[in-house]
Amino acid sequence: MRKSLRALLFSGLALAISIGNAAEPLPKEVRIAYSGGAQLIVNAKVDGSLEKAFGVPVKWVQFGTGGDVLNLFASNSVDIANFGSSPTVSAIVRKLPIELAGISADIATYERLVARKGKNIQTLQDLAGHTVGYPPNSTAQYALDTAIQLNKIDRSKVRFVPLKPDELVAAWRRGDIDAGYVWAPFNSTLEANGGQPVFFTRDLKKDGYLIFNGISVSKAFGEKHPELVAKLLLVLEQQVANYRRNPDAVAEAIAKELGATPGAVKESINGNNYPSIEEQLKPQWFGDGSNTDHTVLAGAVRKTAEFLGSIDQIRRTDIPASFSTSINPRYLKLAEQLKAAK
């Protein structure tokens, strides 16, 4: 009886999806923006699991900073992006037609401030008189700016230089910068070339700051193909399981794709937390959609928006009264249904 009910539920869900596909044929390809960082989504690129799940090709569009993603969405050049929380909030406040669909990583040590040995930089306060590089409009910049403000450091005494990650590494090798706040594997490269970690993004959690990488989707694509977004979330969850089951093999595959070392990739991946689909549907993240603005995630999004407004990255008057139209748990719910129906 239980099997019959399960089969009935699955057939009903399959029928609903097939009806949706009949009205909206599958796209010729799905365009996904991703960074060059050592993240688990890279293994989905390597092993072809997304193409298999979608049934259509994936066009992978690599970006340098979060600002690039905003331009990609604004020009309708991508459908989905895996990028940081601060540029995601910037996009929402600037009224780009996107919505946050899932969390791919809760950032801990994956992003960090690395200082050059011999420069006497042991703490954030020691940055005075030094030059610091960072990727503009990124979670790394948000973490750096927040840390500077919370620790009451005089910004006028520090020279900040906006650089894309590869530019930051090149500047480090030339000796142009004394410290850099960037994500892995670029920070590992700095450490391998005379650097030492000074501050981690996880250090901001004690002050209530939630910084993450998320899956954002254009609203037009999400409306037409919600099942594809849900399948992407399922693939990402499976990639987490694959890594936990066989970290060496996954790290080696990602390292080969990125031109990094497996050790650096493992360190990077281990520097994040990965909430499951079930966990993301709790109030700590998206909730069930009944009271979105009172979730911890919405509170963090508002806190991020207010901070970005305080440093003039966005206009405070543009910050919406509610973020409920841009934080959408429907894709997580559909992913949960698809998983249960298997």
C-alpha cells in the first residue's frame, strides 16, 4: 500500500513536470556562472552530472568578481549563478530580476586575509601603513570591510586596492601588496609564497554576520524551468555527499580542472559548511515561505544591505522593506519532493 501511494505521488509529480515542460520546452542549454574558486560545483562541471540531470547541455561562464555576475544577469547572459551573498544582495537591491534559490556554501575559512611574512601584520590593527588587495563587489570585500568597521580601524591609514583574484596573485608575486583578502585556492597560493593567514570570514559570525555563496536564478528562467533549478540543487547536495564519501578523488578532479593542488582544494572545500536541502527549509535559512522576512537568512540579507548602504556601494533608499520576493524556497521544496519521489 505504501509503495502504491509512493508510486502515485511520483506519477503525479512527473505529470506536473511534464505538463510544465509541454508548455515550456526545455532550453537548448542552461547558462551557469561560476567563479574560478575551488568549490564543489566545479566537480559537477567535470563529471557532467548537471547535463545528465538537465537533459540539455550546460554553458559554463566563469567570472572574476561578483560585479561581473551582476553584468551577466543584467545583459541576460546567464540563467543561474553560484556567487557570493554580498553581490547577490547588491543585485536584489538594484532590482535585477533574480531570486535566491539555495545555499551552496556557508563560508568559514574558505575566504581569509593573508599577510606577507616579515611585514609585522599579525592582526587587523597591524594593517595600518600597508597595502591590501581584494576582489571588488565580493563576499571577500564585504568580510574585509565589515572586519575593518567592527574593529574600528582607520581606513585612511590603509591603502586598499581592488583586484580580481588572478590580478591579486600577480600583484602579490610582484610585491605590490602586503596582504590580500580572497577565496581559495588563491589564498593558498599567497600562503605558499610567503604569506600567513591573519583573519577568517568565520570570525565575523560571533558578531551575527552570515556570509555565504548562493544559487541565484533569473526570475524568467525560474518561472519557466523550476524543475531544472531544483535538479541543480539536488546535484549540488549529491556533490557534497560524493566529497564526504571520497574526498581525495573529488579533490583531485577539481584540482586538475583548476590547475591547483589536491591538498589546496581539500583545504578550500573543508573551509565551508554545506547545509542540506532539508536544513535550508528551516528558519535558519529560507524557511517554508510562510514568514520569509523573519528568517535568519532574510535578517542577514538586510544586514548586508544596510552595511553596503553605509559604505555607499548601494543607495540606502533602494533597500526594500521586504526581501520576500527575492528569497524563494519553492525550488528547495521541489527538490525535496523530487528526492522523496525517487
